[in-house]
Amino acid sequence: MKRIVFIVEGETEESFVNNVLSPFICSKGKYNQIQCFKIKHSNGGVSKYSHIKRDIINTIYESDVIITTMLDYYRLPTSFPGFDRIDKNESHYNQVLFLEQEMKNDIEHSLKYQVDNFIPYIQLHEFEALVFSSMKGIEEVYERTEFDYANLKKVFDSFDNPEDIDNGPCTAPSMRLKKYIPGYDKSVFGIEIVKKIGIETLLQKCPKFNEWVQKLLNAIV
């Protein structure tokens, strides 16, 4: 049975993988070991593509391992392969699929062989999209007097798919949460919220996230 290694961009994603995603995957009996570590030289995000590329290449040589990533599309560095060739007329979903393939192509070009054990993943548009899967999580972590319930509820009602929430500097998922929940901190409250929501709801509400998880579950045949 193979191992799976997650390479993520920050502490929040690391906590999410260790405390939410890994237990779910393990419950399916697919892997005998799951590891997760942050990108070296990360300060809560991907500052340079070369940093994550180095980590992927250093890990991919290990035997019996599946490598995957968890990166935010929001504020992805312009040094990312294919970034300058994104078709702005395409949906954000298709743009992310393009960048994931370009990352895989770049790794294969550097190694000079096909890497079937690498499953790239970029989150639409950032980790906080998962928080918008259900109001239940926020309502269980906060009292209604602690956040702007009416305006936050409008956001939930406007997006049936949380991954459709845009990546504008003022309207990205994290920016909306900070606007309507004073003192919101994703590394503390974001994880608690998604834990309250539960992995099944995340998979149901976030189709691209669900596709990624299914790929990981199906990687062992």
C-alpha cells in the first residue's frame, strides 16, 4: 500500500489536511501512511514557484508515494508555469485546471519522465471557500452577536457553489469573512469552522475539491 504526501502552502492547510482530510482518507483504507508539510520558505503562502517545485522534486523520488499539493489560486505567484498564458475568457475552474496541468508538465520536463504519482491541486479560490460550504460551521463557532449575520448570509445565498466566490482583493472568500467577522483568523477559526461543517458537506458543496479527493482515493487500484 502506498503513502501519500501533501505539500501545502501554510499552517492552515497543514492543519486541515492533518485534522480533517487525512482521517477521512484513512477511513477508506487506501493508504498506510499520510504525511503533510508546508512549502519550505513559505510565509503562509507561495512566494515563488521555485520553492514548491523544489519540494515536489525532492519528494517525488521516494518509493511507493503519491505526491499532491494544496495551493490557493488567489494570489498565486506570477512565476507559476503557464500563468502568463491563462485564457481570461475561460472560467476560473478551467483556468485552474490549465495551471495544474502546466505544473505537472513542468515537473515532468525537469525530470525528463512522466510522473504518474503526482496529483497537482489548486484550491478555488482559496482555503476559505470551504468555510462557505455551510452557515452551520460559523454559527457553531460564533455567537450571532459576534458577526454580521445578515450580510454574511447574503454571501451564502448568492453562491450555491462556494468555489464560485471570486478572487478580487476585496471580495475573495477570506476578505468577505474578515469584513463580516471581526477578528477572523483562518489558522484558528477557519479550521474550527470546517471541522464543524464536516468533510461530507465540503465534498458535496465544493465540486473541484471533491474531484481532487476522489482522484486521491482512486490513485490506488
